[in-house]
Amino acid sequence: MSTVPNTSNNQRYIVPMVTLTLLFFMWGFITCMNDILIPYLKQLFNLTFFESMLVQFCFFGAYFIGSLVYFIVSSKWGDPVNKIGYKKSIIAGIILSAVGCALFWPAATSSLYGLFLGALFVLGLGFTILQITANAYVSLLGPEDGASSRLNLTQAFNSLGTTIAPVLGGHLIFEFFADGDTISPQATRIPYIIFAGILLLVALLISAVKLPNFESADEKSEEKGLGALKFPHLRLGVLGIFCYVGAEVAIGSFIISFLEQVMGYTESISKNYLALYWGGAMIGRFLGAIYLNHNINFSKKLIYMVGIATVVFLLIFSLVDLAFSEVSFFLIFIVLNLLGFLVGKAAPARTLAIFAGVCAILLASGTVNTGTYAMYSILGIGIFNSIMFSNIYTLSIAGLGKYTSQGSSLLVMAILGGAVIPVIQGALADHLGVQLSLILPIACYVYIFAFGIYCAKKFKNIEHAGPVAGGH
């Protein structure tokens, strides 16, 4: 599907961007709550690591099922979003997500693990629709060469949600709604009903806001079938998204258990460090939004990046219940991240390869070291994860034209990695221990590094202009 905006006036995109940014925040917040649910449900139902990782399997497995259905429908009858419209599709995704949150009430009331998993599956289906529609919509709200920058910006606010979730969500479930020192199945009922209410309010807000329409430039030329698969960089990018989401989710899912083993921390302490992991992604995405914006000159970029990094770091510090001496190490990773952007020279593929390489090195360090060195290595991965989703996404759909939405559904389908990789790592952790299980995400980052190198060569003529993007 080739899409063009009805007008070139970018001013009218400001309100839609702000509205969707709020959606991305809530989306990130609720997704990261899974990292709190895993240790909570593990204790509540006395689960193994493998069994507890079924939380991610059901949630991210829904992405695969939902996007597979979307892909089949688009290949046989044409792109549903193009027929229904982005606005209605986004609202439908939000409502389904709210239903998933509301299902936590009967799950908690009956205290059945299977019902919790069912609620997470429905929630994941709602987020699948948002992945296909909201991400693609954001990339269309402006020039194509600024797609990576816009996606990094919205993903940054998505990361703000993932940063707050471990602290606030952990407090709600492990402390505020807990039954004293006892893990209670009722601790999730009220929090998730609140989340459902907020999502419905966001849906009402989006329905009231006038969103620009994006229509097919030539609807008659829109082809059915599996045309998107003829692009080799898309096929490789699908596996790239699988590896990235799988690695990021697996690491986040194991951080609380990892810190318990290497540092002896309890959940109430570890949740603060988990916020650092996701907060790092927020910092990196804000920096990526600035550095990949080709409308800002180099000197201003550096000033903005240093300023934003400082402000966001202080914001994270204000959220966590840790002393400055316990978080100061993160400043080193911020400096390294800035250097990574400079070496990448605003080229999405090159920057992707650099960051993936750093993540592989940090994971290796976390595997072989102990104590604070192991902890610092794992927590530093978040800031280098930052630009991976948006860069892999935009590189993968570069030049797909009328196959953009179909390609987008394939990439969303690849979020299945978030279901598969954590479960496999859970099985490894049961047999080898949490630290040695990190060899699996190392392999994921090695592949992403190779994908970045491939795209740097394939798109070398447009690297400094950014990849031609149609959606994320």
C-alpha cells in the first residue's frame, strides 16, 4: 500500500502526535507490568522459571496470532487498515486492550493461573492492532526521511511508561494492594481495572481528535498475495525483530531473578534497578529522536542530546528509591551511548550494528562476571536497545511501496520472539542457572549486528538521509 498525506502542512500533525504519544506511554506502561507479574505469579502459584515465562508466551504469542490473521486477510482480501481507516483501527485496538485489562478481575477473583494467561492473551491481541496501526500511522505523520526520528520520539514516551511501571506497578502489587507480607491473588484486580479505565479514556480522546486521513495513492494498484516476501531485507528484518523483541523481553523478565542471584536483592529493591533498565531505553530513544532528525544541525544536536540526557536521568533518579551512588554508574553508559551515536553518524543501519555489538559485549560480561560488574553490564543493555525496534522496522520496510502494510504485519508477527525467547531462556535457567541462560540473547544481538551491517551496505546511498520508511 502506497500512502500519501492529504496535505504537506506538517503543523496539523502536532495534535495527532501528542495524542498518540499519550497512547504510547500507556502502552509501554502496561507491557512492562509483565516484568512485575512474572515474579508475582511465580510466587503465587509456585512456578518454575519455564512456567512463569508463559506470561510472556501468551502475551507476545497473541502478537503472532493476531498479525498472522491480519497477514492472511490482507493477502486474500486486501489491507484491512486501508479499508477501515487508521483512526477506527487504533480505537478498536485500545478497546480490546481495555477488555484484556478488565479480565484480570475474574482471573484474580478465581485465583487461576490459566485465566491470568487468558487475560494477557486478549491484552496482547489489542496491542497487536496498535502495533500494526499506531506505529505505521506515526511514520506517516511527516516526511519519510524523518520516520526513524518520529518513531524514536514516540518510543521514548513508550519507554517512559516502561520506566515508571516497575516502580509504581511494583509498589501497587507487592506493597499497596498486597495482603501484608503475603502474595495475594487480589493484588492485581484494582490496578488493572484502573488501567482499563485509562485506556478507554484515551480511546475517547482519540475519537474526539481530528486525525489526518492517509489514503492509498492508487488503491486499484494494491496487490494481494505474498508480494512483501520478495524483498530480502524485509525477510531478514522479520528475524531481526524476532531476535530484538525476544532478547529485550527476556532480559527484562529475568532482571529481578538475576539480581536476586548475583546481588541478593529482594523484589522491592530490584524493581528500582529494573526501572533503570527500561529508563535507559527511554534516554536512548530521546537521543535517537534528536540525532536522527536531519533538520537539526550538528552543534545543536549535541547540546540538545546532552541536555535531554541530563534531564531524563534526573527524572529516572527521582522515580527510583535508590541513592545517587547506586545509580551514578549509569552516567558512564549515557556517555558511551552518545559516543555510539556519533560513530554511527546518523545512519540508522550503522548505528543499529554498533548498538547491537555493544549489547552482545555487555551480555557476555554479565554472563562471566559476578556482583556489581555483572549487574552493571545487564542494566546497561537497556540504553543500547533504545533505537533497535524503530531502526530495524524502518530499514525492513524501506522501498516496499504498496506492500508496506503487509510488510508491517509480518514485522509485528515477528514480535513472537517476545513469546519464544523468554520461554526457551526460562528452560535454560532451570537447567543452567539464570546467568548462563544469557547466552541465548547474546546470539540474538549477534544476528542484529549482522543485519545492521547488511543494511548499511544495501542502503549505503541513502544512509545519511535515513531509510525510506512507510511505517513502524
